[in-house]
Amino acid sequence: MALSTQNRERVTVSHTSLPAIEWSKASGGARNHTTTKVRTTAGGKKKPLSGDSEVENVTTEAFIDPVAHDALIAALHAGETYQGATVTRQFIDAAEVPIGSPRSYFDCSVAKFELSDADANAEDGATLIVEWIVGV
């Protein structure tokens, strides 16, 4: 069995009005289930009862190209939510060929966006961080 590494997972976000961006990171997206234990009769053993499930928000991060990302950052700053976007995570091999099935989060919308701090003494790359609420 071949194992993968974190740097072999491509992140994409697609939407009709979203420009192509190279996303460097993605996190979140865990599925949480509402569960409880119930007794079906007095004195009986408790049994699990599963309820609804929900997917946590997904956060993506990209290094900023001030020219290429200018319109996107302006739109986000103005309140654009890119309702209906799809966030996808796909493992790739050394030749950048997809491996296995992608994990897609559908009907997403921007919940929050932020830019990395401005710091005259920092040498790290500036980043755009977008948190997406997941519909399904």
C-alpha cells in the first residue's frame, strides 16, 4: 500500500465567477453526527441513536499575487460570498496525476476571509485565508 504526503494533495475551489487560484492549504471539513443513547425499555441496555450530521467549515489558504488576486480580494472585501462554490481535495502522484477519488464539498459559501498581517519585519509570504461554510 502506497501512502501519500500532505504536499501531494491538490486543493481547488470552483465557481463560475471565481478566478483560478492556486491554493496551498486546506483544513477542516470533518463530518459530525448528532448521537445519543436511549433505552427502549425500562432497565434495558442503552442503544446508540444517530441523528443528523453536519460538515464543519473548510478553510483554504493561498499565497497572494497582488496583481493576479487583486479582483478577488476586492470582491471578498466588498462582501462577495461565491454562493454555490465547490471545494475539492485530490491526492496526486509525483507526475501530478490524480490518485483515488476526490473529496468535494458542495454548495459552499464564504463565511469569512482574511489576509495575513502586514509586518514590515516579516519575510513570510502574504496569504489569503478563506473559510467556507459547507452546504452538503
